[in-house]
Amino acid sequence: MPAGLPRRPRPLREGDLVALCAPSSGVEPALFPRLERAIAALRRRGLRVREGATLRRQHQQCSAPAQERAAELQALLLDPEVAAVLPPWGGERAIELLPLLDFERLAAAPPKWFSGFSDLSTLQLPLCLNAGWMSLHGPNLMELGADTLDATTAGVWTALSLPPGQPLCQRASPRWQSRGSNWVAQPGAGYTLTEATRWRRLDGGDAPLRLRGRLIGGCLDTLGRIAGTAFGDLRAWLRRPGMGPHLLFLENAEMAPCELLRALCSLKLHGWFDQAAGVLIGRHAAPRVDAPQRLSHEDALHAALDALGLPVLVDADIGYVPPQLSLIQGEWADLHWTPDAVELRQAPAS
């Protein structure tokens, strides 16, 4: 494993080549019109586009056999001509790639942007821990196919093109989307943001918080499966010199409350919360549980996290309930929270 601190990729510039591949799920023909809009958005920004062989394929919840997906992804990540790798979205089966990737070779190579969320964080977290690459947990390529982007989603362009050392400054979204659009019927649809955003303290308090630490995290549905393995040994990573405290961000895509509780307990057992500056939890995308005799998602968070004594913010702009902020895996972050506003600054610690 590399001994140094995580490295931020160089900024995207006009004329750069970006590669599109599907290390988890590919794009089915019914969604090609949406994909074409996303590719057109890249080209309007002056970027050149190379499509990988896996991009427009899908069978049994993945784009191709694991060996083919891993070989294509690694080749693109190591190709000096490619400035960024942008999968269309996540999926279900990225975990199969982990033993097939050569993290030692990746650690010796300059980092490049690998951007998106969902199952992609199954790859982003090991890239950070085992190869020292920062990556971008934020809007997927397919989300960029909207005719009009909201300001929060559009922030991904700022994140990908920041000059070295320049801070990425963001605020919480004004509103979020409770019901999504059908991209097959409306391939250019953007988000319909109707609900007022309110990040909350899990303990119910209203005193302002300032949380400072290195951002690390992603989709809890998948990260709970690799915690403590060679690809998710966060405890060992945090012991490296200069790493500092971490700010753990997590989002729940599909887990019911009891599964959410088990996943969080697994992270506790593997030391993921040790010395954390705080925890950020995205809005739950899984079906709401309201029956008082059954455990709710809020109950699960309390059961798993209250005894830690850590600041926990919930209903954050992270993950499957859009829009979401662009979070740089492994970057230092300074977050200011009040009941009425959230400001997040990401930049190397000074």
C-alpha cells in the first residue's frame, strides 16, 4: 500500500480525452438517447470522448464478464492519454473487479478522475485506500444528460476542473427530488426539485457544528461488504502519518432498517468510526417504514450511532435522492452546519 497522502487528479481541460466504460452496469438500448445527451454535454465542454467496449452492453445486471470489465477499466485508468474515466452509473457487481485490479500499478501511476456514485464507490474507496487516488463521489454521467442541470448537480463540472490546490466550495441544495423522471420516455429530463432541503443533527440539537476531516465513504449497501478486507481496511489507512481525522459520508440505496443497522454495526466492528470528526448520512432511498412497532431507518441510525458520541448529520445531499454534492474522496473538508445553512469547503489542509 502507498505510504503517502491521497493525491488529487489534475483538472480537466478543454481538449482532454475522457473515457466512458461500465465497470458495473452498462446502458441498455432504451436509454441510448439519454446517453447520447450526456456525451453531447461532454463535447460541448470541449472534451473528446472515447467509448469503451462495455458501455452499451448489459446482461445479468452487468455490462460484461468480470475479467473483461476489470481489464478495460485498468487499461483506461493507466492510459496516459485519458484524463478521466466516467462510467454511466453504478450497478450491482463492481465488487467482482477488486481482486482483478492491480492496485500497485495504479499506485505508481498519476491519478485521474474516476467519477460517479452508487456501486462506483465500491471501486473509489479502494482506489483511495490502496492506490492513493482521490476520486469524485458525485453525479453520474447519465445525470449529465439533462437538458438543464440544477446548480448542485452542475457543480460536478467545477469539481472536475479545479486548478491544483484551489478549494471546492459548495452549499446544501435548496430543494430535493421526491419522485424521479422516466428517462426512457423523457431522455432530456432534469430533476424536479420540490422538497425543502434540511440537513438535521441526529441528536435533535440546533447548536452550530464545524466538522473538519478527510472525506471518505460512499454507498453503504456495498461498502459494508468490503469493510475490513484488503480493499476496505479504513482502520489501517487512518493510522498512516499525516492522515488526520476523517469525515465519513454514507448513503443508503436499498437497505431496509435492519439491514442498515447491520451494515453500520459492521463498520463499527471494523473501526471505521474510530477517531472520526463526524458522520454525514444521505437521504434514504429505500422505502420508508412508518409502522411504530417496526424499526424505522431513523431508529436504526440511533441504535447504531448514538453510543459513539460523534456528531451525525442526516438527510444530507449525498446519493440516490438527488441532487447531490460533489465529494472528493480523500480530500480535506471543512463543513459548517447551522439549522438553516450548510457550507462545505474541500481543499488541502493548510
